[in-house]
Amino acid sequence: MTRLAACGLLLAASAAIAGELQVHVSLRDTGYMLGDLLDERVVVSLPDGATIDPQSLPLPGRVAPWLEVRRATLEPARAGSATVVVTYQIFAEAEQATQAPLPGFSLRLRGAGGTGDIAVPSRAFLLSPGLPETLGDKDRELRPSPVPARVAETGAVGGLVASLAVALVAIGYLLWRHDRLPFLPYAPGPLLRAWRSWRRRAARRLTGEEETALLRDLHGALNQSAGETLYPSTLPRLFERAPYLAPLRGEIERVFAASWQRFYGRADAPAPTNVLATLRSAADRERGVPC
């Protein structure tokens, strides 16, 4: 008797809860064709403390040969109501406008002193035709896919060649603009101008007059790099104003001291050696070429 009384109370509570529930189903019921997505909104008014069990939402998958559930979501609850959105996709084609039904389903209720099921009724929508009104047997037959059209290769090859040409021109301009072409400097400095005037004679032995002219050109380039006329006492200023020459400081000081002695010291002072190699290294450092 006690168990029967408990069951009776539970059924009465469920019936009371079900009596308080109101289910409103809404959807756009026209304008659908093959492949379209359809959203069904189910708004359930709930008593205080009651919620919808998310585990009871329709699972993704086919619910009919021509209809599939893509997803079902439970929107954030509002005061006294909950909203479920079920999205279907249509896999049917019609020869004329047809009323197509959506399946009904149940939602499970939690809280409010017990549990219960909420029945969501079936609704129908209008499936529009995507085919001509009358189709013969021949129209319904499957046909092979059309043969792909041949594409002319001339335009593709020409576009590729033009693209490569534009890319090469752009790369060449960037290399020239950033002074990375050894044969075509963008803004040659004094050391590079001096080296360009002497590089053709680097492969042979220089005469005495040529050695003297080379030393004068080297002194002039160093003076322009430092922004002043250099003397043995002011030579360190060169490396302050042209720090890129600092790695060559020992070599430049050696050549500068020997040439100074030759011009302004003893007449029999030996000529400095490897002057062209020093000038070339200094020109590379001036341009920023890795050494």
C-alpha cells in the first residue's frame, strides 16, 4: 500500500507539472528545396526549478530517408522558459509543392520535485519543387557526367611566363635598391667608386706611377668617408664615423702609415703592399657585403 501511495503521488506530481507546461513550436514553413537547412524552434514554459535535460535532445542523424538532424542546441534558459533549436537538412526532391512532416520527439524534464517527458508535436512545411512540372521516363534516367572541356595551354603558359618575368624584375629592383648587386651599385660610396676605377688592373702588376695614383685615390676615398682630411693623428676618427671599416682597422692603419711615409717621409720608404686588396675589402664593407 505504501508503494502504491508513493507511485500515486509521483504520478499526480508529474501530471501537475505537465499541466503547467506549454510547448510552442515555430519554423518558417515555406520556401524549402533539396539540400536546404530548416530550423525548428521549440519554446517550453517551465515551472520554477525545472530544466530540460540536455541528454534528451534529438541526436544528429537520419530521422527519415529524406530528412536528417544536423544539430540540436539548448539555448540559455530565460525566466520560466527554455528554448530548443533543432536544425534539419532536407534530402528530398518534389515534382510539385508538397506538405512534408517533421517528426515529433520528446524532451525530458528535470527538477521541480520530479521528472517527466515533454511531447513536442510534429509540424509540417512546404517543400517546393525544383524540377519541371512534367517529367518523362527519359528525363528520370541517369545520365553520364559531361566530358570536361579542354582548356587551352597557351594562356596558362603565357601567364606563367609573364608572372615569372614580373617576379624577376621585382627581385632585381629590390636587390639593386638595397645595393646587393656587385656589378650595379645603387648608391656607390667613395671607396666603391675608387675600387671600380682600379679593379680592371688588379690582375697585373702596377707601375710606380700607378701605385702612386692608387695611394692618392685611396687617401681621397678615406678622407671622404671620414668627412675630413686625415692625418696619422686623426686617423682614428675614420673608424668612429665609418664603423663598418673597424674590422679592417689594422690593415688600413698599415697601408696609411706606409703611404704617408712615402709621400711625406723618407724618399726611399718602401711602398705599401696589397693596397688593391685593402681597397676592395673596404669597398665591400662600405656596401655591407658579408665578408
